[in-house]
Amino acid sequence: MVEKFHDITFDHGTHDKLKLFKASLSRWLVVVINDRYFEGPIQIFDLFSGPGCDVDGTSGSPLIICELIAGNSTRLLKSGKKVVIIFNDSNVKKIKELQERLSSFDFNGVSVKIQYFGESFKSVINELLPQMRIKNSFNYVFLDQFGVTEVNGDLFKIMCSIPRVDLLFFMATSFLKRFANTGCFSEVDFIDMKKLLKLPSHLVHRAVAEDFSKLVPTGQEYYMAPFSLKKGPNLYGLIFGSSHIKGLRQFNEACWKVSQLIGDANWITEEEKHLESEQLSLFEDANRPNRLNAFERDLECAIISKELTNNREIYLFTITKGFMPKHAKDVWKNMVNSKKVVNVKRFPINDDVWKKHKELVSIELCHE
């Protein structure tokens, strides 16, 4: 099946995976091109690349990368930053096909260095880790593995310790749950298999992402988010990681573009089944996603309990929960209107408030 993946038409789940990858990489490129503090290079690693497209010619991740570079040519030429793209596939035939396919690709004047490898992932990742550590470099690493074992705990710890690396990797989470009690996943033994067996299928991917997050060393700033994908009867997913809150914010935006209803899956989960019904409730809250309702309740409780004390903390809480500033603004507005918090002239909840030099606005509860 692995060998034939690109010899058939991409299914709906693969299209959504690639759509999210494109949306995420597109936003990342704009940020790093415009960054004034680090000169680059800009490096994009696609280490399970395949030949570049499916049997119908639909763009896979390699062509998406090249198309986005060409689409940002004006910005790139103005910035003067160098671009390096690294492709690898263990199937040498596929790499040769990709190299031939890209031999005459027009990058609109941008000078792009492309490196091709035809090695096993374990071999090539060890070769490339020093390259990711190049001073002042920006790195986007896409690991579209088949299965679950290539991105293991040791590798994840290394990846999240490298500055300016945004990581997006695929996990066949359905396989984890299906074979959880077989003992065949020693490479990811940090994942709580007993817990997975007890969970409903739609929560498994979130739980796997949580287990990965526990590998981040205490005190290290690292932000993660999952996105669940349904491909036929099976559930899979992507997991994103970044050492910068801005990276997570950009990924959240990409997720909400792909999944405008719930923001973390390309399908209606069991807990959101009511949203498919044509008979909507007379009560507005019942017609809204449970995930959004839960976030709003959690945010309000965190404010009332004084767990959150200012606008920056609200922003960080929102982004790390997988939501956008607009969702937090709605909660704040409702709390003001219901006289649970004191209305102040200016209470920004936006992408500027995480910057440490920006003035914080404290929360004042009513009737204290």
C-alpha cells in the first residue's frame, strides 16, 4: 500500500491533509520572509515526499512547496533570503521522478537550492539535523510518515529543542488504538496505550498529541496542536509543534480555515453530531459546536477564578487551546455585558499582546 499510495487518486482525507499543510506552510512563509531579526536561510524539509503528485497529477506536498515559493517570489526577492528545499523518500524511483518533475520548475526568479535524498528516514534525519541547527535559519519540517513509529520519542525531543523549527507530522492513530494491546509499538512506548483502549475513537488523536507534549522538558517553551483526519472508516491526524506562540497561532488559523465549524477535525465528531441535524434547537447554545461551548465555559471560569489576570494571559490561554483571538473577544464581550467583569476603555486581545514590551491590561471582576 505504501508503494502504491501515489499511483492512485488522493482520497478526501489526503486532500484535507494537504490543504492544511498548504495553509500552514503558506502562513509560515509570510512570517519568516518578513522577519527582520534573522536573515535565514529558509529551509523546508519534506522527508516522505513521494514523486510530487498522484496518478491524476494532483499536487502532493513537494509541488505545493514549490508553488508557494514561486507565489511568494516578490517578497522573497525583496528580503534577499536564501531558500533551501530538502526532499527525501526511501523509494529511489520516486525521488528520481520528483527530480525530473521539478527540473524545469519556474520559481519566478527566486534562487532555490533543492537537495534530493533517497534514503531511509532514520538515516537521512541524522544527516540533516546539523543543517536544521544552522545559525539564524528558519526550518519547516513536514514528516508525512506511513504509520506511527518513525517519529519516536527520542526524535521528537531533539526536534523540539532546535530553535526556529516548526514541525508538522502525520500519525495513523487508528492503528494505535486497533493494535494497542499487541505490544508492537515499542518506538512510541511513551504513549499510554491502556488509555487509548478506553477512549472513544474521536478522542484518540488528541490523547496521542497530549502524550507527545509530555515529552517537552519542563520549563521549555513549546506549543502543540492536533488536527484529526477521517479517511474512509479510519481516523488519522496531524500534530503540529513550534517553539513560538506565533507559530501555533498561525497553525490555528490554518486549522480554522480548513475546518470552519470545529477547528480541529475534517469530520463531524460524535460529540458534534447534533450539528448535522436539520432540526436545530430553539436555544442558540445548542446549535453551536460543543468544543466552542466548552472553550467559552473554560475561559470564563479561568477568569472568574483569577487563574487568568490580564489580557496577555487570556490570549495565551486561547491560542494554546486551539482557538483564535476572535473567540476570546466574544467571551470577554459577553462577560462585560453580563457585568461579570469591569468594562475598560481598551482591553486588546490580539496578536500584539504576547510581546513583552506591550502594556498589560489587568482584569477587574465586578462585585469584588
